[in-house]
Amino acid sequence: MSQVCQVTGRAPGFGNRVAHSNKRTKRRWNPNLQRRRYWLPSAKRWITLTVSAKGIKTIDKRGIESVAAELRRKGVRI
């Protein structure tokens, strides 16, 4: 599964872990991704999206119909 939110496009961040001795090693910050099912009334079916916590809040605020229409415009298959 890709580590990218389908709504917001959030992806892992990369950087360095810095030890007390100032030794640096690579690390990554993964987004808080969830697989959520939403009922799409216009299509009369369930859709499953991989969304971040921020994406869930966006869907709650704007509505699933609006977000689904925007995803279709981007060419995402839902």
C-alpha cells in the first residue's frame, strides 16, 4: 500500500535522526494513514479511501460528494 493520502496528497517526510554524539542516520516520518469506507449516495455504493487524519477532517468538513468529485477530476479511480 502506498504511503500517500488520496485526499490531501500527504506523503512521508525524510530527514536525519541526530544522536547525542551528533551522529546522523536517515529516518522517515510516516503520515497517519487510515483505510476508511464511505457511503457515496450518488453512486449508491461504498468507496474505500486511504486517507490521513487531516484528510478525514477535510471529508467531514466538505462532504464526501465534494471530495469524490474532486478526486474524479484529478483522474483518481474510486
